[in-house]
Amino acid sequence: MALEKTWRWFGEKDLVTLDDLQQMGVEGVVTALHHIPNGEVWPVEEILKVKTAIEKRGMRWSVVESLPVSEGIKICSNDRERLIANYQQSVRNLGQCGIDTICYNFMPVLDWARTDLHFKLKNGGESMYFDFPTFVAFDVFILKRPGAETDYPAEIVEKAKAVFEKMTEQQADELAYNIIVVTQGFIDGVIDGSVADPKSLFLEFIDRYKNIGKEQLRNYLKAFLDDVIPVAEEAGVKLAIHPDDPPFPVLGLPRIIGQLDDYEWLFKANASPNNGVTFCAGSLSARKENDLLEVIEKTRERIHFVHLRNTLLLDDGSFYESGHLSGSQNMMKIMYALLKEQKRRIQAGRSDVKMPVRPDHGIRIMDDYKYDYNPGYPLIGRLKGLAELDGLMHGIEFMLVDEGEPNYISAQTISR
């Protein structure tokens, strides 16, 4: 009954190989055709090359993460019709090849944001940190986005000013480069390292949203769903939107998937069961108002994919990635709720009982320091997280199989 253990793999250039995944006991691979430019059709032959390589190692291609939604679709540009047609064809091709789940996001410009990619934990491991004042310092004093200072509380802007004044020019440039390029380049970011002036180009992309607020971006997402979901239904493919990271407004850009009322809107916007979600505990946990157990309960019918990691949330809105089990969230309760949903699906005879789950990000430890892994994606730190989640999952699974038997752990153990 356990959730399907998966791992994000970045293709043939990934330092972690498919052979490694096979040895680790991974059941499903989460990957994409990273060599296909954003907005272009994914050909059947290219899909099958990756699928065949995965299946030769006894695994399956469980989830596409991701089939990028081009900026032209998000802002409804003149090129939207072509981009939508290409997206539809890629969905058809994936369905034809037996790939049935697509994770995607609708975040404007910036896929995710951290201010420190080498944050030292007390145990000597290395994590990633989003320091809110430092990010505001980037936005207001380094990027110099027009009107940026009015988008944040005055006390945060004052803290940001103090942070900026302590930076050297080199530190300011490095912060900007990390936010704009380093964290985005390996996941289909809009700007790569070859651009001479990434800050200016980044501002151009942001400026395209100057007349697009939350409601308008919601309208564009609904239009996307209305165009793509019918194709997904015909192809036997489920779409799973990833929450915004962080799940609150930054850079003056609208955020539309970050809390419970966003999911309620999403399901009303398109009622198809193929219109689902990626439940990402890490992203959602970075907003203190979010009750993750309530999110699971209210979205459980539409959870098609799961990311599990933990964060430690600080009072000023800052947070750092604290591992997979420890942090501000009770991962035991989260895993219990997910497995309870899976049990319900089994009892209801649903076909999607194997919810894929992957350890999201990881702490850099031990031999991870010897290799240049993508930010947040070290081998040993993620493998540790996978082992921790696997142990937790099987312990709870043991309880759920015969729940109520006197010789089994009571569900009250988890609810405390």
C-alpha cells in the first residue's frame, strides 16, 4: 500500500545516474526532456528514448517534472495560440507513450527563490535559506525594481536597507546571480548564464506583468486549463500544479497557488479530476497561515503527486530547509494523512492508488561536498531523506493495514 518512491533525475547530464537510482531502490523516476527548448513539442521518439532507458533498469517514468508552461501562455502573448498547440501535442505524445502524470507550475518569471544556497546548519550540513530582508534588499536596492519598496512592510524594507549597506559589490552581484540564474538555469529558467546583463533582462520579464494582477493571472490559468485539460482527458494524462515557492507575493508578481482558497478556486475553474495538484509540503509550509493537514483533506481527491520536505519558518517570514522529518511541520501527521487517502482510494477501487512521492531537495552532507550538484539536489542528503520518509511510510503503513487491532499502534499516537 506504500506510496510510490520516486526521485527527480535531470537526464543524462545528471551526476546521479539511473544505475544509481536502481541501486537505491527507487521505483519511479521523475524527469523531463530538459534538452527540448521551452514551448516546443516533445517528440514521441525523444520521450521513448528516456522511457526505455528508465524501464531497462526496472523502474518506470512516473511523473514529468515538468512540462514547462511558457511565459507567453502566462501573459497571453501574441504567440499564445502556437504555444498552447505545442503544449497540447506534447500532452498527447506523453499519453501515447504511457506517461500519465505531468507536474507543472504557473509562477511568473521566477520558479523558486532562495537567498543563501550554502546555509550552514548546526550539524555541519548545508541547506538553503530564504531570508526575507535579504530578498527585499535584492529587489529594492540591487535589482532596483521601480516601486519595489511599496510592496513590502516598512520594517522589512528598513531591515533590507541595513542588510544591503553591509554588502560588498561582489556579494550583491553574487546574490543577484544566484536568484536570477543559478537557482533557475537547470529547471527551464527564463534566463541562463550566457546573458551579459541578467538583471536588466529579468526586469524586462517582470515588467510584462505590470498590468496583470492575481485575478487576471487566474483567468489566464483557467484559459490554459480549458485548452489543455480536455486533451489530457483524451490522452489519459493527469496535470498536477505545483504551489508557488515561496507561496506569497515577491517582486510585485501575482501568486495564485499558495493557500487553500487558491485550490478551491482551481477546482471550480475546471472540475475535471485530471486537473489536480502536486502536494508540496515544503513550499506550502513557508506560509504560516497554511494548515497542511487541512490542505490535504480539502485537496485529497486531486492529489496526483507528492513532494515531501520540511522547513523551519521564522517570525519575519524567512525560512530555511530543515530536512525531511524535522522542522515546523509534523511529517508523521502529513504522511499518515496521505496514506489514509491512499487507503481510501484502494477501498474505492480507484486506479490511481500509487501516489508518487519524492524527497524534495536535501541537506548537503558528507561526500556531497565533492560534487557540483544542482542547488538543493545533492545525492547523499536526498538519499537520507528518501530513507527517512520510506521508514516513516512503512511504519505507518503497517499500522493502517490492520488499524483497530489491539496489537497495533493506535492512530491516536499520530494525532497527539
